[in-house]
Amino acid sequence: MFIVMGWLGRSRFRARPVSEARRLVHPPSTLVIGLICFALFAGLAVVSNVIPNKTTTWWTTSVFVGFALLSVPMVSGFFLQEHGISQEGLAYRSLTGVRKYLRWSDLRAVRYASLMKWFRLETQSGSVARI
């Protein structure tokens, strides 16, 4: 775990070209960890049903499939989520792939959600961006 966390930390702080200084995207380690988790738990679900044993039940398979599905947002976030900052505002794409724009002049409140580890930006109209 120490080695994996060190690798993750180093991948987040790699130098980027100046042209991409105002663009925030997920590091490749996000994709790697998401794919490994999906493959591990999907593989466990398949193996637990292919190899006959007495401990395989519908709920053990459901748990393995559930954990595999929990890694899907990590993989899709790598491809879909991005944030770009300019003098006028913030252009971003959500986890669902919808492109949105938030003007700095429309910003009403900024809060940090420590439990979820993201910033919550709320506009005058009530729309929310989670960064």
C-alpha cells in the first residue's frame, strides 16, 4: 500500500506543459487503479461462480459485482471530467459528460466538503459545480 500511495502521489505532481497550466484533468494513475479494481472484482465474481465450491451464493457474487461497478465512475471520470480556468470563469465537464460554464461574476458561495474532498461552487441561480 505504501508503494501504491507513493506512486499515486508522484503521478499527481508531474510537471505539465505551460499550455495546459489552466486545465485540470485526472492523472493516468486514476485510470490504472480503476481498471485494476474493475478487473479484480469482476474476475472474482466470475471465478467464484466457475470454480465449484460450497461458499458461492447469490450475495457473494452480488458483492463482487457491486465492488466492480464502484470502480466504473473512476474509469469514466478519467475520460469525462475536466476543468478549465480562464479570466471570465470556469469551464468544466461533469461525470455524465455534460459541458458547463460558470462565470466568476455569477459565483455566490464557495465551500469545501472535507468528507468528499471537493470544492462546492454555487452560482446566483442555484446551480452547483463540484470540483
